Amino acid sequence: MKRVMAVCGAVAMLLVATSAFAQAKTDFSGKWTPDAPAAGAPAPPAGGGGGRGGGGAAGPMTIKQTAAELTIERETPNGPQSTVYKLDGSEQTVTMGQGSAKVKATWEGATLKVVTTRDGQNGPTTTTAIYSIAAGKLSVATTAPGRGGGEPTTRTVTYTKGM
């Protein structure tokens, strides 16, 4: 009897742990509008790397999410752009403008990390975007190499849901 209770207890703990892990993945779905920069803070540049580098463009975006994919739709100067990221951690090739890039999206608890590598004039360039939600705000922190080989820079854009 004790053995049966121990096995049942272990199975119950496993189910609770699995459920907690599944709940840790944030649902980013919705229409998101960038917040205005704080007084005195520089405005994010128009365009940016949102659709190209995985996050941080200054314009509104719509995110659609399933268990397998995250789709980000944006309006760009060249028209609508849609980028689909696989959420299984596998590397994929995505079209970005007139080129392509290798992209890998992985979960780190409740945050989504999107690493994008593109071929540039001076070799491959890697950009990392971290998507998270806190207090109902979407935050996209994008780290990219500095210009001319300088130190990497991180830019964070916050978004409010709804339009």
C-alpha cells in the first residue's frame, strides 16, 4: 500500500511539474502598439529590426501564436510584412527584405528568445530579441552588434495591447 501511495505521489508531482512548465510559456497574441518614449528619451528609429531581427521596430504589430508557431505581422515602408517563427527551438531560414536569415526561437521560462543571424558585408551578424510580458505590457529587448564593430547595444521597446 505504501508503495502504491509513493508511486501515485510521484506521478502527481510529475503532472503538477509538467502543468507548471506548460503554463510558463507566455501567450503573446494580440495587437500591440508601441508606447511613447519617456520625456527626454530618444524615440526608437522608424523601421528597425522588428520583422528583420526579431524585435524592436517602432510601429504597431499583430502577433498570432499557436503551440507550434509565433507569427508577427507589421506594416513597413515596403508594405505588410509577416514573419513566422517555429517555437520548437529548431533553426529555420526566413525571408527578410530581399535577403534571408537563420532564426532560432527558444523558450526561457516565460520569455521567448529569438536569435537571428544574417550575412552582412563584414560577415555574419547576430541579433537577439527577448520577448516578455509584465504588468500587461509587452517588452522587446533587442541586442545587436554596434556599428563598425563597436560594443553591442540593447534597445527595449514596450507595447500596450489593443488598438
